[in-house]
Amino acid sequence: MKYKVEPKLTKPGYPYKQRDYAKVNSEIDADEKKRSPKGYAKMKKVDASLPKGEFAATISKGGKVKVSAKVPKALRKEAAEHDRDELKKMKRK
């Protein structure tokens, strides 16, 4: 998966403001928790460590993914995949 590393992400990206976003996000979180409980816990720690108003990853409507430089290299792919999965699910609805 291709993604661009940005020093700071303050704009939320595409599906964030959509009506079904909260439901889709919780479904994706549940899937990730089943698939990889340790990876899920690590990403939650990273999300909690980011300053308020900053995001670990964002995605555009066209599918371009940006990942924050504050996310450890080992978890960047996982953060990008989370946003890609959200976008796919939002487009299906």
C-alpha cells in the first residue's frame, strides 16, 4: 500500500464528516481488534499520544493516503490500511 508521510495532519480527510462514519469506524475497529489485538492496542496508544486535533492518517475521496510522521514506522502501514478500509466501506453504503 502506498502512502505519503506528512509531518502533521490536522484536516480529517474524506469519510470523517459523513453521516455513517461513526458506525463504519466502529465496525472497522472491531474487525481490527479480532484480527490483531496487539496491533490494535498499539495503534490506540499512538492515537492517544497525538495532540488533540491531529490524526494518525487521513485519506482523500480519490484514495490518496497520508500518514503522520508521529506514527512509528512499524505501524504506518496499519494506520493507512485502517483509513483505506473505512473508505471502501463508506463507498459501499
